[in-house]
Amino acid sequence: MTPAAPRPRRARLTAPKAAAIAGIVFSGLFITSLVLFLAALPATTTTSEIFNAHRQTLSVGLNLVPFAGIAFLWFMGVVRDRLGSSEDQFFSTVFFGSGLLFIAMLFTGTAVMGSLLTLYASEPNPQIAASYYAIGRAFAQEITINYAIRAAGVFMISTATLFLRTGVLPRWLSFLGYGLALIMLFRVGHIEQLGWVVLFLPLWILLISVYVLIDNYRRKVQATL
């Protein structure tokens, strides 16, 4: 008996456009949610009255985070599939693990702030509501500033290293990622507006995504000539 003909290989989601679109969606949603949240509730603000006054703005920002997280997971999956067999197992493990940790801690901090909105609205005693706010805000800031931001920095370093080793993107994009990640890892405690440092991740991913789209379009134009 002759061996059966091999099945045609499944069409893989390695198109650069897929990663670029996922990156742009994540960046847009995440930047919007962060700007809404940090503008309504600056890092120097400690009073619960301001928190209550901007409840609707905070609610909009917090509701965008889950969709940004889904787009981020899609971006990770497409990038990893794009690298294929050329990926470094060590850095790919760090890339995958740090990305999941970042999303998990981001979701946790967001859930805490969302629960504060619910508790604050249902608690008639302002003093008790203020105590809820103080505890919840401290927990959300701790998990976001000290852990999620640094997990994002590790994700950027591992991603930049994978891009540098495989040569799928220009070297300057990888070196830019290293620089931004080092700020997030080591100098975050010296920056007054701590929350704004998280913007380094979506801005870097947005830059990568825009470059990939432009480069993909340029290659298609050259192929038709």
C-alpha cells in the first residue's frame, strides 16, 4: 500500500497584518483606559470624594481593560506563531510567562477598582466608604506599580530580544524596547506620576504594529512591480 499523501499544512496565522491589527487594538484600548483612569484619579490624589465624582469616567476606562487584554493575548499568540521554529525557547518562555503575568495582575488591579465603584455606590456611610477606598486603592496601586509594570518591562525585554535574534524587525525597535523596559524596571520608583509609566508598553507595541503594517504594504507593492 502506498502511504497516504500528507495533508496540506494548516494555514497559519502568521500574517504580519494579524499581529499589527491586534497590537493596534490593544494599544488604542489600553491607552484610552489609562488616560481616562489616570486623568480622573491622579497618583497624588488620596481623597475618596474625587473617586466618587469621576465614577462614570472611571467605569468607562475600567470596562475597556478586558477587551485590551484579549487583544494583547491575541497579539502574543500571533507574534509567537510568527516566530515559528526560529524562536528561542528560553526567551519565548519568559515572553509568554511575563505577558500572562502582566495581564493577570492588570485584571486583578482593575477588578479591585471596579469593586470599589460598586461598594462606594452601595455604602450609605461615607466614612466606611472612604475606608474601602483607602484599602482598595493601596492594593490596586501596589499590584499595578510594583508588579504589573515590572512584568510588562520583562515582557518588553524578552520580546525585543526575540525580535533582535530573529531579525523580523529593525534593531532600533528592539533597542528602544530595551530602553523603555529598563525605565519601567529600575526607575519607576523615582517617577512622580507612576501610573503613566505603563504607557510605555502600549506605545511601543503601537509603534511596532504601525511599522509592520507599513512594511507589509511596501512589500506587497514591490511584489506587484
